Amino acid sequence: MELNKSKYFYRINMPVNYKGKRYKQKKEVPVKIKLSYKEKIVGSIVLAILFIIIILAVLLRFDNLFH
């Protein structure tokens, strides 16, 4: 039996801080970017304008189907 396929191979070649297969590393918590009051207002206005444009485009596109 080769050394590479033995059950001791993984124990020999594991890093020192290895804690086993069941140990899960903690995921990094993403840092939330805090927006200022003005940025929130501008963002909401831009989103509202985009939604209005999309709704108008859909209505104008299918307007001739209803007549």
C-alpha cells in the first residue's frame, strides 16, 4: 500500500491549525456601508424614476394590443 493512499497520509500533511473535517471556519461578516440622508433620498428618487420609465415603456409597448 502506497503512503499517499494510507489513512495516515492526511494526518501527516495537514497544517498545524487543522481542526478536522467537521470544523467550519467562520465566514467573514461583510461591512455595511452607511449611506447619508441625502444619498438615501437621491437613491430612492432614482429608483422611482427607473420604475416609472419601465412601467411607461411596458404600457406604450402593449398599448396597441388593447385597441
